[in-house]
Amino acid sequence: MNVILKVSMANYDQWKEAFDNHADRARVCDESKTTVGKVDDKNCIVMLYNVDMQGMQELMGSEFMITISKEMQIVNKEMHSFTPLQ
């Protein structure tokens, strides 16, 4: 499954650094295709490809993700699945 997320946070640059350094994400999606689009200093769009949804749910429930989400005020505002156009 491919997933697009609308994410907000306290500071995009700090969030992006943490996002880029989170190696565990590669266990649940095709990291070679991951795309992040900055909207402004507190919002972005993230596209993830070939997502293992059960693995993603476990990752998002990890102590690390719970802690960093609170510290950085991360909120996943929307999540949608998508397929590429043929």
C-alpha cells in the first residue's frame, strides 16, 4: 500500500533531521521512494511506498515515536492511501 500523510510539527527543520535519521522506517516501506514536501515551517506532506501497514502501526506505537511525537508536537493530520496512475 502507498500512503500520503499531512503532518504538522513544532519545527520542520528539526523534524526533518529526525525523520531522515530514523533508520527503522526502512523496515516498513520502500525508503528509496519516500518523498517529503515541505509546506511551511510547521507542515509537510510525506509519501511512503509499499508500506507494511502492520509494521507501520507497530513503529508508530513504539516508545521512541511516542516520545519524539510529544517533544516535537508531531500530529498526523490526514492519512490516505493511493495508487500510481497507469
